[in-house]
Amino acid sequence: MKWGRKSKIRLARPAALKAGAYAYRDRRTKKRVMRRLWQVRLNAALRPLGMNYSRFVDGLKKAQIAVDRKILSTLAKDHPAVFKQIVEKIK
């Protein structure tokens, strides 16, 4: 049997370095992906309430409601009644 990267030092060393580089890169990418997911969730929850994402975020700033997108997304998904109250305050 022939084994590759897991049994040969010459192949395992660059594989481990490459894995570290990918892990470093993807820790940053994960933040972008999650923020995009939260925005999509919020927009989907806002459309039936007669508002879109950009107007909602603008309304949050004007009303000085300091809740981040992660929490708002969770509220929209798990507690729609509370989320609806927030939207009504902004309108």
C-alpha cells in the first residue's frame, strides 16, 4: 500500500502549513458569511411587515436602538412577536 501526506514527513509538512493558512483565511471569511446570512434573514423577516433591510437599519440608527444584526436575526427567527414590536417602533 502507498500512503501519502499522513505518513511521509516530506508531504505532511507542507500539508500542515497549508491547513494553517486555510484556517487563518477562513476564520475571517466566516465573519463575512455570517453577517451576510443575518442580513438575508432580516430582509426576509421584514418584507412581510412592509419594510426592507436598508430602511430598517436606517430606522434603527435614527431611533438610537443599538442591537446588532446577530441578535436581530435571532429575534426574527425565534421570537417574531418581539421582532414585530421593534419594527413597529421604527415605523
